[in-house]
Amino acid sequence: MANLRAAQKAMTRQLLLDAAMDRFVASGYAATTIDEIASAAGTTRVTFYAYFRSKSEVIKALIAERLEDDLARLRAPRDSSLGGLADAVAAGTHDRLGAWIRQAMAGWPAVRPIVTVARAAQAVDPELTHIVDAWTDETIDDISTGLDKADRFEADSRRPRGALAAGQLDYLFQRWSDGFWGVEQDRMCELITESWVKLLGDPD
């Protein structure tokens, strides 16, 4: 009986998370109410509060349970012979940087909805700022680590270079989709690669 209750609680919690994500994507974080989330999950406001104290708690759960692993896989795919972002930056070649960028771009559509929602939530709930900013900081860390491994460029320029490169990618990930600005994905990957080679690549 205890196992059944635990399974039912886990299912209700999952329904609330799924419903919240659907409503956030459809209506936006700020416009979505707790009553709408509860109704979409087939339950009540009282039940919602038995699992989450606020919409902010829902976003934190979505980030922790759905997003962080996905973003980590974008930076360092577990099932790829290419290695992670730090390895690609350390190599510093057009081929390695380009391969990593293409891989990241291919995985982005699955991650984009929750990232978009989380960034919108950040504007409404400032306490989320450090969580959202941590994604960019980790990307900058990986790039800086790669430059450290290669001992490329002046040491005091490596993290700023990482910030510039991560900023480019973050901007595109938030705003660009295939065909936007009249640019298809292959061409956009090549443009980012050209920029990253100049900013991060091996000058030799």
C-alpha cells in the first residue's frame, strides 16, 4: 500500500510538472496561474500546494530534473567520440570546433522550450537569476579550461574570450531558428565556427 501511495504521489507531481511546462510554453510564465496549472493537470489548487509552494518552485524542479542534464550533454555529450566543449576548444581547429557546434545545434531544439521559459521566469522571479546564469558560466568555464589546456592566448584573456564565445552561442540559441534571417542551420553553424576559430582557435 505504501508503494502504491508513493507511486500515485510521484505521478501527480509529474502531471503537475508536465502541465506547468505546457502552460508556460503556451501562455508564458508570467501569464500562467497556479489554477491553470492545477486544472491542466486534472487536479486542484490545494493539491498543487501540497507539492509546490509557488510557480518558482515548479521552474526550479523543471530545471533540476529536465534541463541541467540536457545542457550538460550539449557541452560534453556522453555518447560522442568528439569529446566535450573543453576538448574541442583545446584542439582549436576548424574541424573540431565546427563538429562540436553542429552537435550542440542539433541537440538544441529539445532543450530550447525550457530554457526560454526559465529565462522568462528569471525576469519575474529574480531569485532564479543565479540558476539561469550558471548555465552560461559553466560554458565559459569549459571554454576557459580548453584554452588553459592548450596554453593558448594570454592567460588573462581566456575567460573573457570564453564569455564572448558563449555570448554569441547563447544569443543565437535564444533567437535563431532554422531559416531565421534567411540563414539555414548548416550555414549558421559555419558562421559560428568561423567566429569561434578567430576568437578561440589555434592561431597557427
